[in-house]
Amino acid sequence: MPWQRKDLLGLEELTAEEIELVLRTAEVFADVFERPLKKFPTLRGRTVVNLFYEPSTRTRTSFELAGKWLSADVINISSSSSSAAKGESLADTARTLEALGADAVVIRHSAAGAPHLLARTVKIPVLNAGDGAHEHPSQGLLDLFTIRQHKGKIAGLTVTIVGDLLHSRVARSDIWGLTKLGARVRVTGPATLVPPTFASLGVEVYRDLRPAVEGADVVIVLRLQRERQAGGLIPSLEEYAALFGLDAEKMSWLKPDALVMHPGPANLGVEITEEAALDPRSAIRDQVRNGVAVRMALLYLLVGGGEKDVPAVA
């Protein structure tokens, strides 16, 4: 099945077949770190703009590496260095970039729906690198890729997502992707951060950590977004860490072959301890590396044509 969409805005709108196509394409690029020459000629002559209105290290860097290793010209723009600081609207910024010859825009924005606005404004592909508390589709895809890399499958697995789901765009993308590929998903965290409405997404809501993680094949720990806790949604960081932080004791509740993941950046000692993050069952480093392969696949499919199922560049 060839890629048909102009944009990547979220996993909610993708079919299972489209998700599988991205994962299969990413497999071609997965060994990029082992290659003596990391450059592919696929996007030579194309220009990709990373338009980031929020701080980012992992996502922005991996999109930049993905573009450069596909031989695209990559331009990084932050809100402080763009005309947005002078009052230019997001739509006008997008039109300007298109007029200047950009072939795709990767956008991160604090407002949910900002990538959708861009997609309606310009004819070039728009890739959502995280919008508000809506979705983070490339992170969701790299999480799916990492799980399948380690477990060999996704269908039939039990995956538990722990933490601040209320504010997490990663959690929403993970839930959409996992359920569409046949995984059973559990979620847990403080009631203020995991509202009962999440059950409508087809997941099982747990109020205590231990029953949520016992028997799980994968445990995804979310970053506690301290910048969003001013409203007193949790009593204290110490209490959160005691009840829901993954540490050595709680790691003993997990299956011996359970996979531990975290989208980063981690608040060590809050949602996960350093010991747990470095446990042999942790795939956090693999997630970071796989982010480049998955984003290379996305740029290939959206900017490079998508007329074939997989690129002939292996």
C-alpha cells in the first residue's frame, strides 16, 4: 500500500495499515547509526523546515538528523527568531516558508490543532512534532517501533502507561497506535491526572500502580510535567514518586522480560529513578535512536514521494 496522505497530524486518523507502512519503512533506516556513511540521497534538493514554538532536544534533533541523513537541506526556526516575535500569525509564517521554497514543515506548538491549521493553509506536507496536549505522532510511532523491535509484535501485548496522561500528547498517540495494532492498554496515575474519560479511548483505567504493571509486557512511564502542576493536581512530587514513581522496589513487580520505556526528558527521582532507567529491561536509549529511523521514514513517505511501499536505499 503506497502512502496517500499529504500530512502527518496524528495517529488517531491513521489506519493500522498506514501505521504498519511507517514501521516497515523505518526498518530500512534502523541501522543508520551503524553505517560508516549515514547519508542517503533520497531527499537531495529538498528543503525541510523545523518550526518549533516550544523547547525540544530529542524531537528537534532527530528530525534534523533525519532530514540531513536523507540529504535534505534543513532549516531550524524557533519562535524567538521568527517573525512571530513581531506579531506574524502562524498561517502567514507557513505561507512565507512555502513561498520561499520549503518542501515540508515540521511544527511543534503549544496550541492543540496548530499543525492542522498549517495543513489547511499550505500545499506542502506538514508533520506534527507535538501540539498542545493533543498528539505527538512521531513519538507514538517510534514507541511502537521500539516495542516491536524488542517483542517481535504488538498485537496481543499488554502495555501499561503510567503518569500524567491529562497533559500528555505522547500518551494519546501511544494509545491510538497501540489499540489499532491490537495491544491491550492499561493506564494508571493519580485520579487528577488520569480522568475516567480515558476509558472512552478503549483503555483500562487503574487507580493503583501495582495491579496496573503486574503482568504487563511493556511499561511506558510518562514525564510528570511540572510546568503544568501549578493548579495543585498532585499534593507533592514526593508523594507522586512514592505512589507512582518507578524505582527498584516497583521494578520487582514487573515481569522479568517486561520492557520499560520513557519518552524523555525524565525527571529522575520523580517518575523514574536512575536505577530503573538503567535497568537491563529499559529501552529508553533505543527509543532515542529509533526516533531518527522513524522520522527518516516519515520524511521519505511525505516528502520523498511515497509511491513505493519501502525505499530502495537499504
